[in-house]
Amino acid sequence: MSLAKRIIPCLDVDNGRVVKGVQFVDIRDAGDPVEVARRYDSEGADEITFLDITASSDNRETIVHVVEKVADEVFIPLTVGGGIRELDDVRRMLNAGADKVAINTAAVFNPEFVREATDSVGSQCIVVAIDAKQVSVAGEPLRWEIFTHGGRKTTGLDAIEWARKMVDYGAGEILLTSMDKDGTKTGFNIPLTRAISEAVTVPVIASGGVGTLDHLADGVLEGKADAVLAASIFHFAEYTIQEAKQHMASRGIEMRL
Amino acid sequence: MSSVIAVVDYGMGNLRSVSKAIEHVISAEQRVIVSSDAKEIAAAERVVFPGQGAARDCMKHLRDLQLEEVVLQAAHEKPFLGICMGMQVLMQHSEENQGIDCMNLYPGNVRAFADESLQSQMQTLKIPHMGWNKVSHKQAHPLWDEIPEDSRFYFVHSYYVAPEDETLTAGTTDYGIEFVSAIAKDNVFATQFHPEKSAHDGLQLLKNFCRWNGQV
């Protein structure tokens, strides 16, 4: 098997700037998205994901320009998520130069939107982002549910069933974030990642919690993820993408070096 | 007098990525157009035929826009680069969407990755085949210039071409099975992977195409 596992740096973009919140609160400025994307590309990033966290709809258009500028000079796959609510949003992002669009909250409120989007632009363009949080207590079998609004609202949907349903509806990939782990730097939620990855036929991107290079490798080796996503360890230059790839390769993972 | 590279626009796929990547590698006298106009495509010096999505929609759009003929004509007479779905629809028939007749430039089918080939591995392989995989060169070709054997390119697809004529095979890739990831014949080169999304080696392949005289 020669398909490489992927490292995907994630840029949270607010109002045209890269930021990264710790558990969605403490936001620090991390730079110009075009510069950051260019650096990641040159370090060997396998893809880049932008999450638009701009709250005000007045500034929504900003992300389109960010995608256009990045797509003009960075020739690796680009995914855009955040605020994707209708087919027109999907088309706008793809036309701006995105290769994939991540749908999160809108899928929860209107699952048919995922079907409509995949019918229209193809499964390969549609990533369904799942924010899951553990709801079982100690002693119970592990169970996770889907949360929306940055982890503040539960939906009562079982995460594994939801992931399967989204694949039935055409999702070409699942971006899985553990709300319990996000921002903690204590590693991916391995049981969750593995459960979802083994439950679906499409690739799964693990997200939320990376603090060390071993965490990235664990996501693949133990969590069975096809790709790993991280933000802060790359933004603040704790590690380069190339260091991360070398480390994963040294643990026996097939990588594009 | 500029020489034109036409990227065929039939509403399937990310044409901006393709045209921007080509713009990045063309020489000063070359120019890229994205066009759904048969006359413009016919007048171009070379043609890029991209594509994403489903075979059914792809063939429908080509026919609705009356572009099938001009694309086939280009594939017979000038440097021609098919990408992803733009490679698959050059074949006779696709298994996708319960069976779709394609452009029939080459005998052979487009097949789905079968469950048995994917289950036989240590771990179930995911579909789509998505990410960076190695391409092994099966013939010397100007489009492989300065691209090392087994370089990685970016793939995203659930179907692959199985040409009847084995001499068409220009590159292969391993994903549970060894499948044909590039074909070449006369003035045509086509790839299952996306050179426009494959960083340095992808740009090199596009650059090679822009300088290719269409001869092997």
C-alpha cells in the first residue's frame, strides 16, 4: 500500500486573518493566510484547510478573497469550512479555488443539504465536519454525540450513527473533531477516532488535541485516521510540517516526504 | 502572436485551479483561456480537458454544450491533456451511474474499485482513493521529463480506467490493485491524478505539457 497518510494544517480565519482559539475562546493572531499557506506548502503540507470563524455575515465575503489569493499560488488541495449553509456557498468556494468544502452545522439542521451538495458537485468535494463530545459517564460504554455552535449545543445525535448517515448521503470524507480534546494539546481522542474510522468507508481526518508529533502518529496508528489535522503546533512554529512528516515516517507510517 | 492553451469548460470541476497552475508554468508567448466555445477550443494550439464529479453529468454537459466533437477532434490532432474525469470519459464505457457510454476514443471501461481488492488488505481501504500516491512510469514520455519514478501525485477518485490496449499505459499506481493512473498515445496524455494539485511534480508535468510538441 503506497497511499500516504496526510498532514493537514488548519487555519482558523477570522476577518481575513489566521487565528487559533484555545477551546474556542482565547484567540491569538497568527498571521496572513496567504503567507501561512505558502509556508506550509513549501514545508510539504499535503493539504490546507481554512475554517472561517468570522461571526458577522458582513465579513463573510472576506474568506472568498482569501481562498482566491491562496489558490492562485499554492498548488495543493484546499478545503474551506465555516458558515457553509447553502448550495450557493459551496459553489462560491469551489469557484474561488477551493477543492473541498466542509459542511458542519448546516448538515445537522438539514441533512438533505449534504445530499443536494454531493449530487451537484460530487462527493469528492464534500467533507462533513463532525464535532463530537463524550456523553457516557465512567463505567458506561463509550458514547459520543454531535455538538454544534462550537461545542456549546448538543443535538442528541449519536456520532457513529451520524457519520454513517452522512456517508450514505454522499459525504466523500469526514473531518472529525473531539470537542473534549480540542485545544488541550493532550492528543487526539483515539477511541472516538478509531470508532468513526472503522464505521465508515470514506477517509477520516482526525482533529482536536494535537500537542506533540507523537500525537499525530498515534492518530494514524491507533486511531486509524487517514489524515491528521492540526493548527497551533504549526502556527507558532513549535514544529515544521517536515519535522512532523519525518517523525511519522520514523514510526513506520507511509508519508510523502 | 500568442499560442493558446484552452482549458475546456463544461461546468465540471475546478477550472480556476487548473488554469492558475498552467499560468504558473507557461512561457511568455503562451496564454491560457478557459472556454466553452467550440471555435475557440478548435483554434487553440493545445487543449486541457479536466473534469470532476460523475460520469453521467460529465457526458451530459459535454453533449448539451455540443463540445464532444471538438474535444475528440483536439484529441486526434494537437497536444491534449486529460485530467481525472477528463481521462475517464475518453474510454468507451463507465460503470459509474449504472453504466454510461463515454467518448469511445479508446476501447476499454472505467471500473469501480471492487470490494474484494480493498478488503484483502490488512486494513479496509477507503473509497474515494484520496491523497498522495506513487506513480510508476510504464513508458518513457516527454511529460515525465524531470519527474522521478515513483513521485507522488494527488488523487481523488472512486473509479479507474482499464484500457484494452496495454500499450496505452503510461503510469500505474497501487491501491489494493495496480491500476492505470496515466495513459499516453500519440498526441494525447491523460492522468487520473490532479497535476494542478500535486505541488512541484504536478507543476513540472504541466510545464512539460506546455512545451510538448505532441510527439512521443
